[in-house]
Amino acid sequence: MSCNQKYSGIVKGFLMVSLVAFSLIYVGSISNRNQAPKNTISFEEALNRLQSNRVREINLKNNQINLLDSENEKYSLNISEGQKIELLKRGNSLNVAMTFSDEPTPPLVYLFQILFWLFFISPPIIVVLLLIIIKKMDARS
């Protein structure tokens, strides 16, 4: 076994281990992304909190409704458009403070998202290309 074959085997092993580690990290990030935040409540619970006067402010930010209660606890709602309108009407009838902050996302955020995905996708491509180069070098020697 020549020195080149020995090192190419080591490099192949390292690349395969890094590819497996990268795929495990990716699968782990997908499973964490699908979990709901701690303070997410249902539509019915939001209505109950409004009726019991525990909510002091309704915040509509970037099409997401957040309730702020009397203890400064923030609750998010994942509800439909019709339910959002109903909740805002009920809050208006109960004289709950409402704030609207529909801020557009700055273009720099989109740039960083694109760069993140490019750096996220490039390591597996680099690993595959290095494996192809090593295979070609082994075939020549």
C-alpha cells in the first residue's frame, strides 16, 4: 500500500464522517424548527383570557398576534385570518390596548438568509467533489 493510497483512505474517512455529522445536524435542526414555542396558546384560551381581563395589550406584528397579560407575559397565537379579526373585534369591545407594527423586513436580512443557505448547502457539495477528485487520483496511481 503506497503512501498516497493510505492518505486518500484517511481523507475519505474524514470526509464521510463529516458528511454524516453534517446530515445529523441538519436533521436535528429540522426537528427543532417544527416545535411550537412555549407561550403559544389556542384561540379559545385567548378568548378566555380576554374575557377574564387578564390581557392588557394585543400586538399585531408582521401578521402575528401576540397577547401581553398583566404580568408582562407574552403569548403567541397561530390562528387563521377570520380568528384574528374576531379576536381584534373582541379586544376592541373590551377596550384592550392594541398596537400594530407591520415593519417591512430590511433587504439586508434577505441577503444574510441567502448567504446562510449558501454556506449551509456548500459543505456537502464540497465533500462530494473532494471524493470524486480522490477517486480520480486513485484511479491514475
